[in-house]
Amino acid sequence: MDRLSALKVLLGISGADQDAMLEIALETVEGQVLSYIHQDTLPSGLEKPLLMMTLSYWKGAGLGSDQVSPGPVASVKRGDVSTSFASSAGADATASTFGLGSGDGFFGWRTILNAYRKVRWRP
């Protein structure tokens, strides 16, 4: 099964309407992974983790949905309990959904990717 078909199964998508968006998401996540591990081609051991990272990215960024996914908490009011969220469009979506190379985010995949990471020397 190719990557696109496998991702569609994981997302429960049966039609071909979102294939272009899915391909872009796969390419984007693969590019970030390759940049992080300092390699030109994806090692075979990272094929399934790539699908799961793309799945997390797709859902976290609210792609393929007509609804805007909520962003980070914008304000909290304690009396009469009120919580409001920034919309993803107005929030820094990269911080919470796609911080592949920075911080402690990374969907918990940093340990797996580090096994494939090459040392890069800088002069």
C-alpha cells in the first residue's frame, strides 16, 4: 500500500477529493523529517512514523475540514467559568502542530528520529 492510500485509511477518507492536500501534507512532513535527520531520502524504518506524524499534523492543523480548529487558549475567566480559544487562522499553528525541529513538541517522535539523525559538521 502506498503512503497516500495508507494515510487515507488512517484518516477514514474514501474519496479522492482531498488527495492533493494529503500529498502536500505528506511532502511537508517528510521534508521536515529529512531536514531534522540530515538525510536526502527517508530511511525505510521511518515510513510508518512518517504516516503517523502526517496524521497528527493533519488533525492538529484542522486540514481537510470546513471547521476551523481551535488554537491555543486565548483567555480563561474563573468566575462563571469561561474559556476562549484563538482560531487557528489567528494563532501560531506551527507552534502547537508542527514544531518538528524545535522545542519538546514533535509528537513524541524525537527519540525515533534521533536514531536516524546524521551528524552535520559546520566549518
